Amino acid sequence: MAIKKQNSRSAEEVVSMFLGLVIVMVVFGLVVNFFQKRKGSVSVPGSETVLDGESVDGSFDSEAGAGGVYTVKKGDSLWTIAQNRYNSGYKWVEIAKENQLENPGLLEEGQVLKMPVMETEQTVATVAGIEGGEYKVERGDSLWNVAVRAYGDGYAWTKIWQANNNKLNSPDLLEIGMVLTIPRE
């Protein structure tokens, strides 16, 4: 009987030790997650490209948004070209359509691209529904909806998120009545 009691106590100790280890790991994960969210920085893939320590800048033969042609430089992508030309990297789709590119990811240095005529993001922002540099959150708002009304482009929600990351722990948690800064560049 004494042996059976000792074996059951030993099994209980192992289970207790395992559960204690699981609890410690969960608490550690929650602490790491908390500090990761408090950093508040959000990087947007492709919004800034740096090669060999130098910024990649393209040059255009006409004013932004006015069409024309562009000669591809080393390290260029359709994203960076659209970002520099139209102030929105998401306009790369229009450049690809205009040039009927089968594989938009493959650009060659010296390649000449026709640039479509379209408004820059700055022009669209003055036409959209949110005019000022601040916006008071209303019921049903999301950063996407606010970006559409402020810039005419839902993908620009990251600009608003970055400008307000000190107020927001998560881009999904907007509170009614909260005042958001709407950056105008």
C-alpha cells in the first residue's frame, strides 16, 4: 500500500510540475506580447526601399499624375515607382495594366514604362469627406473607412495608424469619440 501511495504522489508531482511550467510559459508569452504591442511601430512592406545604404528615387519626365514615361532604375519596383509618382504604392496595379506586364515583379534596368494618367493621393484627399487634420471617431468607423473618406484610398489606413499609434494599441480598437490625427502630406 505504501508503494502505491508513493507512485501516485510521484505522478501528481510530475503533473503539477508540468502544469506549473505551462503557466510560466503562458505568462511569459503574455508579457512579451504586451511589450510588443506597446512599441507601436508598424512597417509597411515596400513603402521604403533602401539598397546599399542609398534611397531609391526614380525620375519622371512629367509632373506627378500627368502620365508620361518612366525609365526603370536599378532596384526599382512597381510599388516604389507608384509611391514616388502617385503617393500610393497601391497604384502599381494601374502601371502594370497600362504596360500590359505579364510578370509585374520582373522589371529590367532601362525598361521604359508608360505612366497612366491618374490623380495623386494628395489631390484625392482634398475631394474626400474628411477635410481637417483631426477626425472624431463615430459608431461603425474603422481605420479603413476613415482612410477612404480622408484619402480616397482604404490602403492608406496605415498612415492614420502610424500617426495615432500612441493612442491605439490595435488598429481594430477604435473608441467612439476618440480624436484621430489625420496626417496631410
